[in-house]
Amino acid sequence: MYAIKFILNGEQTEYTGNAGDRLLDVLRDTYSLKSVKCGCKEGECGACAVLIDNTLINSCCVAMGAVDEKSIVTMEGFKKTPQFKVLSDAMADFSAVQCGFCIPGMILASHATLLLNPHPSEDEIREGLSGNICRCTGYNAIVKAVKKASEEGDGLW
Amino acid sequence: MVGGYAPATLEKALRIRAEETVVPYAGGTDLMVQNRKNVEYLFLNKIAELKQIKVDKDYIHIGALVTFTQAINDDKVPQIMKDAISKIAAPAIRNAGTFGGNLGNGSDKADSVLIEFAVDAKVRLMSLKGERIVNVEDFCITRRKIDLKDDELIVEVLLPNKPYKNYIYQKVGGRNSLAISHVAFAGLFEEKDGKIQEFSAAFIADAGRFLRFKDIEQTLIGKSKKEAKNLKDKVIKAYSDKIVLTAGRVSAEYRKTVSLNLLRDFLTWFGV
Ligand SMILES: Cc1cc2nc3c(=O)[nH]c(=O)nc-3n(C[C@H](O)[C@H](O)[C@H](O)COP(=O)(O)OP(=O)(O)OC[C@H]3O[C@@H](n4cnc5c(N)ncnc54)[C@H](O)[C@@H]3O)c2cc1C
Ligand code: FES
Ligand code: FES
């Protein structure tokens, strides 16, 4: 029996637990990555979103066996990037964060949107964030922040 | 790994499928929500040969592990399919969800499968014993019941290779990014020398299965638009008699009314 090997926020990692364990639970409970939130466990809220090989995925919908040989980035890892700084400043400028529960998923979804399309229209931003539910902000400030980040961070994505 | 298998080739996967009791795992977006206990998964996501989209003279081949996002970004996939799969949930789900999983889940509301019904697609299945190619309407028997043997895997979907010029796709659901179809409709229409050459109408209506009635379709084939127009009310009545719905998540009467409205719009759109 071999361990599940993957890169977690840049570090080579081995998981020896069960292949059927849920990535969301493992990230929170085994690796103490508490930015990854559990909102629904049904793929519907996006609070658990992470990047797997630079693609936005809801970690509640992933079993550990599926991440063998993959690279996972959570907010804890993304925080160290220049793209994070731009997104974070833009969110602050528009007071786009209230309780904060949705924000790790929202930021990673914003980054994933910009990776695919560095200069998205408002509609494209809304589409990119459409799987992330926010109960507080009404979304408009978040959408404006992503638009601003796309301008300020020109060349980063 | 403990509690699962992650083979890198289809051949190895088929061997494990034959020898062990395993649940095939593609994108996980249905399986992880079902949260089955005490199962061993057969992870298919390392098998490159299942992730290909290819075209030959007769078919567009979509590998079982092709994700919706991959297909949306591939020029070989016809627009009618793209229209349907780009309305599935939100990016994170489309990044993970696959064609094989949409079929394998056995849901009667699977959006890519509706298009497969409308275009007479086939499903290629494999086991160590060999392969079977079945019509999608025979593969999807009823809700949660598919024609998949315990030692088989879905390998690819075959869409007839043709232009799909005149079609309509409509999905009626709740909130966009979560919307599992309440009702969805896919219709194909082709005319040649003033006669209807192709007419196909497939529905998702929470009916326990996908709905398509080839006998009614046949009554319009070979007719001119004018002749078809005269038959229009009769045709819609024939659908109305066949679409028998019982209670579901939204009222049966609503689903039937919407289904028939979409059909009428489709006919009108193409001048019938
Ligand atoms: C929030 C949310 C929204 C959704 N919205 C939609 C929607 O709008 N429309 C829609 O159609 N679906 C929707 N779905 C359902 C789901 O995303 C799709 O059915 C998707 O195609 C499943 O693919 P998967 O690869 O994730 O399947 P998995 O979960 O990996 O597998 C699903 C089933 O198929 C079997 N299977 C998978 N691959 C194979 C194979 N190659 N051979 C044999 N069996 C196989 C599995 O054993 C399992 O039973 C939604 C799901 C969620 C969580
Ligand atoms: S917890 Fe994963 S999408 Fe809600
Ligand atoms: S800020 Fe509270 S849920 Fe989005």
C-alpha cells in the first residue's frame, strides 16, 4: 500500500488515511487549513473551493484518492502570492468583506477567473463567481473589487 | 493507497473492475454528495486515454473522463452540446464533472445526456471481455437504472458527426448556478428540398426517464413546412397525450405545460 502523495501549498505531502476521505475534511482536520470552509458539503456554496492544478474545485466534492500526484493550493498558500495582494487590496478598497466566511473561496474563484481571462467584463466576473454564495455583501462590491484587481494587477494574470 | 485504486491505464482499471468490488470515480461531484460509506473507489482520473476528444468520419468521440470545462473549450464539440453543458452549475462543478459521470449517475435530469438523446448518441462500454456499443436510449433505462454491468466502465460517448445547424436548447430551472433542470428541451430540425428531413425533440421533465417519441417525430418527416403547419396542433396533442408526469419537485402540471410550450416554440421557430 502506498500513500497518497501530493503537493500542498508548495510542500510535498503524503496522506496515509483512506482514499475515500473527503478533501475538505482532511484539509481542515489533518492539515489544520481552516481557511477552507464547510458551508454545505453538497458542492453548492463554494466556501470550500481550492485550486487543484490551478483549477477551481470544491473540496467537499473530492475524495483523497483523486488528488494523488496533484498540486493543491488553499488560501494559506495563495496568501503568499502577488496576485493575492492585489485582490486583497481591491477587496479592502470596496469594503467587499463582511463576515468573511465566503471570502477564501471567493478570492480563489476570483483568481481562477482572472487566470482564464485577465480582463473580464462584469458579466464574466459574475459567471466566474457564480458558484460562490455570499450571505452578507450582495456581491456588487466583490464584483467591483475583482474588476479593479484586473486593472491594478495588469500583467500578473 | 488505502481504500481505493488509482490505475494509470484503462487496461489496469478494467482488471480491478473485474476482480474487486469497486465504485468507479470520475469527477466526484455526484459521488461525494451521495457520501456512500464503506466503499472502495476506482479513481479514473489518471487514465489519459479516457480524457480525449476525437473526431472521425462518423462520430465525435468524447472520452468518459472529459470534463464539461474541457469540452466547452474544445472546437470539436458541437455547439448544441456546449449550450447545454455551459448551463450546468458553476465553474468549479464544470471543472470536475464529466460526461461519463453524467451518464453513470443515472439521473433523468443529466443535461449532457439530454443532448445525447436528441442526437441519437451511442455509449461505448468496455470490460476485460471486450466492448459494447449501445444506443444512449437503451443505456439509460429509468432513473438510477443504467445498462452497465459490474465489470464494465463507460469509455466514451459517440455523437454522430454532422453539422447540427438548426437546433434549439432550452433549460428551465431555479437559480442559475445550482439549477438542476426542472424542464429542459433539445430539438433538431433539418430541411432538404422543401421537405422536413430531420425532426427530433427530447425532454427532461422529471419523468423518471428522458422523453423522446420517435413515432410522433416520424409523422413530420418528409412533410413540407406547410403540411407540417396543418398537423401542428395534432402533433402537440400527441405529445400531450404521451407526456404523463406525476408529482416531482415542481408540480407535474407546470412541467408539462412548460414542455409543451417549448415544443410549440421550437416548431414555430423553424417555421412550422
Ligand atoms: C452543485 C451541483 C450542481 C449540479 N448541477 C448539475 C446540472 O445542472 N446538470 C447536470 O446534469 N448535473 C448537475 N450536477 C451533477 C453532476 O455534477 C453531474 O452529473 C456530473 O456529470 C457527474 O460527473 P462526475 O464525473 O463528477 O461523476 P462522479 O460523481 O465521479 O460519478 C457519478 C456516477 O457515475 C459513475 N461513473 C463515473 N464515471 C464512470 C465510468 N467511466 N464508467 C462507469 N461508471 C462511471 C460513478 O460510479 C457514479 O455512480 C450537479 C452537481 C452538483 C454537486
Ligand atoms: S462546502 Fe463545498 S461547496 Fe459548499
Ligand atoms: S462576507 Fe459573509 S458570507 Fe460573504
